[in-house]
Amino acid sequence: MLAETATKDIANASNPQGLEENKKVAKRGGNVAKVAKETLEQETGKPVITTKNAIDFGRLISDVTKEIPN
């Protein structure tokens, strides 16, 4: 989600025109997320992306949707 937000913000700031410029912006946004991920992993000594995270996220979504009234 950070990559998407960073890409949107970079695009809004630089106003890319055409496919090639947009590709460059997308790579820059992805790099922002990559650096953040690597920095967090260095700080915590733990991987950010694990299968446990995916399972927990699935449970969160399931719990939230159960709470939504019909």
C-alpha cells in the first residue's frame, strides 16, 4: 500500500506525461516502499512479509465483514 501511495504522490508532484514517464514514477514509488521495508527489517531484525501476516490479515478482513450489519 505504501508503494501505491508513494507513486500517487510522486505523480501528483511531477505530473508525468505518457507511458515512459509514468513507468519511471512507478519505479520511484516502488523504491520508496522497498527502502521502507528494508529499513524496518533492519530495525526489528524480523522480516516484514511472512505467511503469518497474510493469515492475520485474512482473519482481520473476515472479522470486520462479520461486524457489518446487513
